[in-house]
Amino acid sequence: MKKSLVILTPAANLQAANLLGTAFGLGEQNFTVPLGPAESDSTEPEITHYGMLHQASLPDFRETLYQAQEGNLPPVEWAEYGVTEEQVQAVIDALIMDVAEETYAHPSQHFNAVLAENSLVQVDA
């Protein structure tokens, strides 16, 4: 069964989070949606997070992420990516993940629901 998976990463972790996407087989540029606080007094949009929506969330990929959140990283030669296991775990720990257990009429509805839950909005960068 296909499920919708939304993942958000702090902007400070963008490069490392995309590196993890590469290591996990998703490609190099996964977090492409700039996000900022829903409530902001600033006229310049502040980008605090980046997000991704994975519409065909595969069970193996989800399980890998769940295991990583529990501290069980996959057997990857992290040094080949220029990071340590501790750095990888810190990036994993900072991720916000949500798997849609219900069907949305459009995948963007899931993404927007997760943004609302985390007081974030898409920023036009």
C-alpha cells in the first residue's frame, strides 16, 4: 500500500539531510520546499526548515527511518559520505516525520496538515 510520507528538517541540517537521502537511496536533492514560521512579524521570510513529500513511501524505507530514529542506523559506510554515525544520528533525531494513515484527496493536503501541526508555512524563496 502506498502511503504519503512527509519529512521536515531544520534548515541548519539541509546539506546533511540531503546527504542522508543519498545514502538511503532517494537521490541528492530531497528537501526542496523552504519553510518558515507561520506567525512572523518579519517582512523578510525566514527559512527555518525544509520539507519533502514522498508519495510512494516504501515500507523498507519507512522501516529504515523508524529504526534510525531508535538509534539503529543502517549499515552504511558513513565515512564515505564525510560524516560520522554521531552526526547522522543528530540529523535523524532532528527530523519531523509523518506517515499518512488516512487517504488524502491530494498529497499536498498531507504536507499542509504537517506544516500546520508544526506552525510552519511554505516560504517563497
